[in-house]
Amino acid sequence: MMKRLEELEDENKRLKKMYAEERKAATLKKLLFLSHHANPAYSYLAVN
């Protein structure tokens, strides 16, 4: 039973990290998009 609990805790940590990385990537993408529209001189930063 304890082993299963540890496995679930490890999976939970892994999923939280994955979610945080996805949110970080989405936030960066949004910031690049907004910065491009705010000042087109920085469009080179918004490379796909």
C-alpha cells in the first residue's frame, strides 16, 4: 500500500512539473506575441 502511495506521489510531482512547464511555455509565447504587437521592431523575437 505504501509503495502505491509513493508511486502516486511521484506521478503527481511529475504531472505538476509538466503542467508548470506548459504554462511557462504558453506565457512566454503570449509575451512574445504581445511584445511583437507592441513594438514590431522586436518581431525577430517571435520566431515560431
